Amino acid sequence: MLEKTFYKTLFGHSFNIPVKVNYWDGTSAVYGDGEPEVTITLKEAIPMKEILNNASLALGEGYMDGKIEITGGPYSIQKLLTAAYENADSFMRNSKYIRFLPKQSHNEKHSKEDVQSHYDVGNDFYQLWLDSTMTYSCAYFQTPEDTLEQAQMNKVRHIINKLDPQAGRTLLDIGCGWGTLMLTAAEEYGLKVTGITLSQEQYNYVTKQIADRGLEDVADVQLVDYRELKHEPFDYVTSVGMFEHVGQENLELYFKTVAKYLKDDGVALIHGITRQQGGATNAWLTKYIFPGGYVPGLVENTQHIIDAGLQIDDIEPLRRHYQHTLEIWDKNFNEHRDEIAKLQDERFIRMWDVYLQAAAASFESGNIDVIQFLISKGASGKYLPMTRDYIYEKEIK
């Protein structure tokens, strides 16, 4: 009885939409006014102690293990979690249910292990639900009609255009992923490019792409930690979805490393996930999806940029773009569930489904954001045009 009372309190104060809960003993309850938009079915009780210790971890694992079902049409998990994020009293916002993890080590060995645990799941897995560019970061939708592939190429060109690049100059892409940005910079903008990654799968893929496209004279990729690259400074640096992985204790070093790799008056575009409310970790996400991950606060990042001797030239938020990107990824993921099931077990599939929808909910609610920082080394934007017009004049449709 005490456990049932606890759950009624937990769910009754967590959502700003009507929700139906089916309990393990056959009883049910509706919380909120109106027809329920989402139904939660508890096949067994998750111990109160586990939820009070860390709600996101306990409930996330409960879903992965099939103890919890969430129904209500497409994106029902996203809808439910968005409603929880938007309610200050919910288990996603109430400090009673939130526990932050202690700092984790981010030396070269641990960083490589963390990256490979996520990105080396296999290229065949990612190819099933990403678009053909194999771009695994926030897309940029210039029009509502843009396909995911078009939006990813929009994003790549939007980033490169912000640099105001001049053909023949050099670019370093820190955390190059499967290489779309660096290879586009070489082929379309005439830049000499270097990409670095800690993922063996990504390294193999980009190496093959360079050879297949005949770019050996202007492009190379290295399997190396961002702190260990031996190279002369570059005219431009890009880094997409990278600083979330370096750890809170290494953010200062990360931005100082960007500065080290830039020539005087060089320009960098740093794109990544932030929180406007301040930095944080999520226990479930850190344990199962991004080991060692840390989402820094906006002020935290800007201070590190300034402390690294860099100048901020422009800041652009793309939160809603990432929400839409994740919704498309989750749709693609579920459309290929049968194929994924040949590669991974059901627990893994449920884990990724809840990850993609939970991330979309986090962006939709404003819990997290994604920001592009345009920064320069030296007098702010000395060689950049004085208005933003140059960025959009170069957009290729």
C-alpha cells in the first residue's frame, strides 16, 4: 500500500498532460484532467528506494527491462518526458529524485574507451537510421520540406560558410565523425583538411571515403586524441558534438587546445549541446549511452572560450533543429527495428528508442540546447565580414 501511494504521488505530480497509469495489481488511475494522452503500464513495481536514489536511472532501466510500457501513439515517450520536463514538481525536475554522478576520469585511455563504446557499435547499425551522409549531429532545416539528408548538408555548409573560408587554406575537424564536414570542405570549398577521431569504425570509414573520392592530396584522417595531435596550426578549426564528451574537468583544456591549433587571426566554429541553466549529467544517459558525458552550461563554455584567449564573434542556438532531427532519427530507427534486431538484442533496442525520444523531449522542453560558437584567435573577427549577410549569401540550396 505504501508503494502504491508513493507511485500515485510520483506520477500525480509529474506531468502537465493527462496520463493513465496501469498498476501491476490490475488497478489503474488517471492523473490530470481530460482524456489520457499517454498510458504507462507498470508490469511490476520498481522499488521506491531505487527511484528515490535516482529516478532517471531506475525508470530508464525499468523500460529497458520491459517492466514499464509506454503507449499512446508515435513519440509517446517524448510526449511523456516533455510533459515531465515542463513541470517543476516532476521526477525530472524535483531535486528529491535527481542525483548527479561524481566526476569521471577523462584521460586519453578513458576517453578512447568512452567514444568507442558508443560510436563503434558498428557502421552497419548507424547506416540503418542515419541519412546517407552518415552525419550524427543536429541538422539544419532551412525549409519545412527539407529531407534529413538535405538538412544535414545545410548544417555542414552553414558551419563552413561561417568561417568565410578561402580556397587553399587549412582546416582541422576535431571529432570528425564519418567525415562529411571535412570532405565537403575539401571538395566544395577547396580547403586542405585534417580530421581526428577516437573511433576505429569512423577512422576506417573516412579513410575509405578519402581514397574513393581521390582526395589523398588534400585530406587526411588520424586516429588520435584531440590533445595529442602533432601538427602546425590551421587557418580554421571545426568541432561538432565534441565538447560534450571531454568532461567538465577538461573543458578549459579543450578550448585552449582549439586556440593552440589555430593560427593567429584563425577562425573556429564549435557546435555542441549546452544547457542555458547550467551544466549537468544524467545518470541513465551516462551509464548507457555516453559514458563520461557532461553537458556544459552556456556561461561555462563562454568563460572557457574567453579564458583561452579567444574572441566570440557569433552565437547561434539551434535547439528546435535538434528536436526535429531526433524525431526523424527515431522514426527511421523504428522503421528498421526488424533489421536492428538481427544485430542487437531487445534490451539494446528499447534502450536506443528511449534515448532518442528522451533527447528529443529534452530539446523540446528547453532542458538542453545546441549552440554554434563562432570564435577567432586575435582581434574579434578581424578578417570576417562585418555583418552576417555573408553566411546566408553563400548558402547552397
